[in-house]
Amino acid sequence: MAKGFSNAFRIPELRKKILVTLGLVFVCRLVSQVPTPGVDWTVLGEIIADFKANAQGGLLDWFEVFTGGALGQCAIGFLSIWPYISAQIVIQLLSSVIPSLEKMKKEGENGRQQLAQITRYLTIVLCVVQAWGIATALSHPAALGLSLPAGKSIVVNPGLGFNLMTVIGMTTASLFVMWIADQITTFGIGNGASLIIMINITSRLPRALFAAYERYFGVAGDATTSTGSYTELALLVLFFLLVVMGTVMLTQGVRKVAIHSTRRSVGGGATYGMQQTFMPLRVNYTGVMPIIFAQPLIQIPSSVLMKFSATDSSLHQFAQKLSDTGSVLHMVIYGVLILFFTFFWVATQFNAIDISENLKKGGSYIPGIRPGRATAEYLDDVMTKITLIGGAGLLLVALIPTILMGWLRIPWVIAAFFGGTSLLIIVGVALDTLRIMESHLLVRKYEGFLSHGSLRGRGGV
């Protein structure tokens, strides 16, 4: 592995791509640290601390991780790349139900460029709507049920001017980050959007390590202030290694479906005989999408219900149990949502009929299965079984941070790296990046990162 990284800097083209990527990522991180003008950080910090205490910190901790710490000072880069990612998800889902978008998707490079342009326009709309909502919430926190310290306000001069300034600043910053992602994809290593998300997540790693040090070794090394034992630390390290191994297996796992190609003629009258290839069906076909969908659907409603219901009401108690990551109710609903969105995503994105038609047109078939409808039914059945296995693995990985927080009382800043969306994105993007770098090494006859076999990307966000 170390030799592979050393070889990467011996190739001028790859070295340039790595340096360009590092420089653009550095600029992206700077954007997430520029504060929004007109916001009182001190008051905002008090509000965030109070909100975390009342809502078990689930929602805000989630935002803190995925914005790379931009939440604390309400940076202009708070939206980061997420409006662009959201627009891609929306267009991807709509292309499965709107014929015109589906047609663009099948028109090759020209159609993809049109979809990309529509995605960018939708990104601008989402940026404006979200930034306006943030500005309004900062100006009127009481409307959300948040209590302010006497005589203080989050926004120094609230009003239309502040709203417009926030919308312009956050929208421009988000579009700039989207441009950086495109530059990383074009001139850097690749996977710009995914790489930015991973960097945002890993930027919280030093804070997690510091929190772990204080938990097991005490504040400033004073063992009397530690709250965890060395045995727990050793078990957590071993458990982390096992979870990472399992996540890599889940990300890399595929079910190979044998494909036979019939004898066909080529130019000059030459022919070639039957060839056998494989169609890889990924075990984790959905990536992190089910977790991304499920997490806000639990935290947002529960937080809203807790703020707008009487403390002694049954509705408030239900919301408390729902937001409590250690409660059985939270885990059951969270698990059901993950499994639902896993099958929903596969149902909307995996088109067995189109695959069977393309195989038939190319003169290929699955041994023992008739071309056409029978092939589509077979692929659909295989994919359903794979999705069940992948969904179960995804559910297990997603629940690990919840179990650590709820049952072992591990702080979220530490538990977030033991599974869930954070670990899946880090592992997936890291494997994709290493695969791209390895392809450059192998083309130039250098040794790759693995002594046997090759890396496979996860094939999606």
C-alpha cells in the first residue's frame, strides 16, 4: 500500500491531479469557515447547545458532521455541496417516472449534458429556498419554539436586507463549491462531489479523537476525570476494525450473473465464437441513500413535535422516545425506514426490462433463461434477494452508532465514525479514489495498492 502511494507521485500526470485536488479541497474547506455577516456567534452557540440538550442532539449533530463544522458559526458554506446532491437525487428519481427526462437519460452524451444543466438550475432553486429558510429561522427563532437569552438575538440587524445578504452569500458559496466539485472531477482525481462530502465528514475526525482521549485518558491527561475504561477502549478499537472490514465487504460485494454472447460477425468477414462474461449486481446497490432519507424523517418530526407540544402530553413523550437513539421505538422505525428506502431506491433505479432488452439486442443471454421477459423476471428476482441481503447489512451498519450512543452512552462525535452514513461514505469514496489512482499506476506498469486482485469502486454515491 505504501509503495503504491509512493509510485503515485512518480507519475507527473497523476501527481498533478493529486496536487490540484488537494488545493481545491483546501479552498472548499476555507469556504466552510467564512461566517455569515450579521450573525452573533455567541448567541447562536447558546441556542445550539440548548437545542441539543432538548432534542438529544441528533438533528444538529447530523448537520454538524455533514457540513464539516460550518453549523457552529453559520458559515456561508453551510449548504456546501448538499443542494447539488439533492438536485441530482431528485432528477434521478424523476427520470424514472417522467418520459422526457428518461428519454434524455438514454440519448447519450447530449442527453446527459441536458440533464446536468437541469440539475444545476434546480440546485440554484434549492439554494435560494434553503438559504431563505435559514435566514428566516435565524431572524425569528421563537417561531421554531427556541428560547433566546434575555435581551439578545441571533441576528444583529434582522430584516429583508439580512435575508437577501444571506441568500446571496450561501447560494454563491454553494454554487462555488459545486464548481470546485466539477473541477476536481475534470482536472483532479475525480468524484468531486463525493470527495467534498468525505472531506467534510473527516474534518470532524480530530474532534472525535480529542473527545475519545478525554473520555479514556481524562481532561489534559488527568486520569481521575476519565469516564471510560481502558478495556472499553481496546474493545472499541477492535470493534472499529471489524466494522470497517464489514463495510468494505458490503461496499465491494457483487453477485455475478453469467452472460453468454452468441457467435457474431465483425468487419472483414471475420467471426468470433461464444464468449462468457459476467454482469455484476452490487449487494449494496443503494449506497447511503436509505440512511440519508431515513435520518431526517425521524429527527425533524420528533424535534418539531417536542417544541410544539406540552411537556406533559402523550405526544411530547412519544416525540422524546422517537428522538432518543437508545429507545426501541427509534431503532424499530429507523430500521423500517432504511429497509423501505432500500427497496424503493432499487425499484426506481434498477430497470430489469431495459437490461434484458439490451442483452437481447446485443445477442447476449443468461444461460438457462429465455431472452426477453423471462430474463427480466429472473434479474428482478435475483436483485430482490440481493437487496434483502444488502439492506440487512446496511441496516446493521446504520444501527451501530445508534446502539453505541443509546446503550453505551458513547458521544455522537465518536460514535458517528463507527458506522452509518459517515463510515459508508468514507469507505466508499476512499475505495473509488484508490481505484482511480490504481488504474493510472497499472497503465504505466507500476505496482498497484493490492498485491493480488484489484480495487472495485462502489459505483455510486
